Amino acid sequence: MDAGYPDNADLVIADGKPALKRRTGTERRASALALESAVHDKLPERGLLEILARTAYQIGWTRHFGPASGSDPKLPDALGRYVTTAFCYGTYLGPAELARHMPDQVTARELARAFHQHCGQDRLHAAHTDVINAFAHLDITGLWGDGSVAAADGSHVSTWENNLLAETSIRYGGVGKIAYRHVADTYIALFSRFIPCGVREAVYILDGLLANDSDVQPDAVHADTQGQSLPVFGLAALLGFELLPRIRNWQDLIFYRPEPGVRYRHIDSLFGPAAIDWRLLEQHWPDLLRTAISIREGRLSSINLLRRLRHDSHKTASTGRSANWAVSFAPWCCCGTCPNLRCVRRSPRSPTGPRASTASPTGSGSAPKAG
């Protein structure tokens, strides 16, 4: 990072604070506009229900649905009923509203029964995996990406106030839930779930990657400020994921030196006086590996763990566990291409308390050493 700074045309360090230059996009060429127009002219217009029926027939994702007993469904048109049910609940129409738009074809009772008795969370997940795998084998997906990168973000979904799942979101200013999605660089949703409005999105970012059973297995994930925290950076590195968030007010971040006497020629003004405590990392290294293996094997939930390991939790800090975990994770939270740089934010309660920033895992199988 220090050696490449003179050739970096986008990064500028002024008065000890880094700044990125804004890039300006180029105008689209006439050939690109002509190609876009030709694609729209030849692309047929299809309805969502038609797309569901076509994919169900070609992929066969409806084979995962059926009675809990495992016997064949006693439905006159099982494929049609399952496709209609998926359309009903996937678009949030509800059985009553869809039955009103499809008179003499299906009733609200039949849709609700097919959903509650023939469709479960595990079966929906298996059907979703089939669709992702079929999409990944298309030729056009290779033009967009290779599936090694994903992006995670949440969006507010409005609901009725008289709802057991409804919450008031101060951030979005409405009543509803947060739909948190992981989308691969091949433009396919790998995982989605509803999360509470008042919980930081970073708590759920690793669970979506671990719950992905498809052939598309990203090892890098992009997120916004809500998708990062100090424990998430460390746990992501231990699990083999590279967390690449966009952090608000990142100019205020301070780098921890790998050793107290290390100095840099071009970027030394970014560093504070504190250095990484490598001895503390080595002391807790077996515990870190046990935790990562337990999460990978499904014995421990990353959501429950990250809810406890918050940097601002007074209850956890009183026992000293939060501080030990935070400093132990510190060497994994690296910046750029240099694995020896640790980027943190000062805690309001402690002048030298670490807080999260960008990370780049070293991928080592043993405790890393300072260079």
C-alpha cells in the first residue's frame, strides 16, 4: 500500500486524512445505444406468472413440495397449484386477493392449504437452490461475473400496522420489516430473509453466506456502513470471507501499526501511536478456531454470536470478553493489499478502543505474524 501510493491516481492524503477523487463516467457510444435498442426489440414481453410456470416445467423445482408424509400430492394439477401458490405469496398478494382476481380457478382456502401443508422453509430453500444452479449454467451469466463476489443490502418493506411482524423503523420512517438480500455478481439472489428494523444489518451478513447451498459460492461480499462492525470483520476472515464495505466517514479511521517502531514513507500520517497486540491474538487463537469451526458445522449461530459481540455493549464489556475478542480480531482487519495494516476507529469511551473498518483476510491457517 505504501509502495503503490505514488502511482494511485484516485487516493489523496491531505493533512493526515485520505480522500478519494470522484470518477466521472464516459458518455455511451452510439453503438451501445443501438445494441440496447435491438435487444429490447427482440426481447419478448412475458408475465411473472408465465415465467414461474416455464421455469417450474423446465427445472422442476416444484418436486420439493408435497405433503409432510412424503407421499404424492393428491391435487388434480399439482404443478399449476404450486406455481400459483408461489406467485401468491412471493408477490405478497395473499390468497384472498389472488382468488378474487382468479374466479372459478382457485379459492383462497386451496392456496392457503397448499402453502401451509405442502410448502415449508426447507422446501422453499431447496427449490430456490435449484433455480440458482440452473441460472448459473446459462451462458449469459458468465458475461456478468463468475459468482465469486456478492453484495448484501436491506430494503424496507411496508406492511399493515396490525401485523405480528410489523415494526416501526426510525431509519426508513415507516412501519414494516427489513428485507435483507445477498445478490451475486451474476445478478441472482442467493439468500433473502426478513430482519428486525432495529438490528444492525452486519449481524446477519455472514448467515446469508453460510446458508447458501447453491453452486454459486462467493468469497467476497460488498456492503454499506450497516454491513460492517469490528466482530464481523474478524469472524468473516476466520470463515474465509472477504468483507468489503462502504464505510461512512471513513476519513476518521486510524490505522494500528503492526509493531510500535514501524514507519512508512507515504502513508505514515494515517497511523496512530498504538500497535497490534499479537500476543493477545496468539493467546486466544485456539478459541477463535473452535468458534469458526462450530459456526461452519452449524453448532453455533453467527447471528447469536454477533449480537453478543457488540463494541458498545456495556454488559459484555464489563466481563472483559468483548475487549478480548475485539483485540484478537484486530490483525485480521487489514486494509488494502497489505496484511500488516490494521484500520480501526477510536471508541467514544476509550481513546484507543478499536472499532471496525475495512478488512482483507490473510487466509493463513495459523496465527499471523507481523511483517
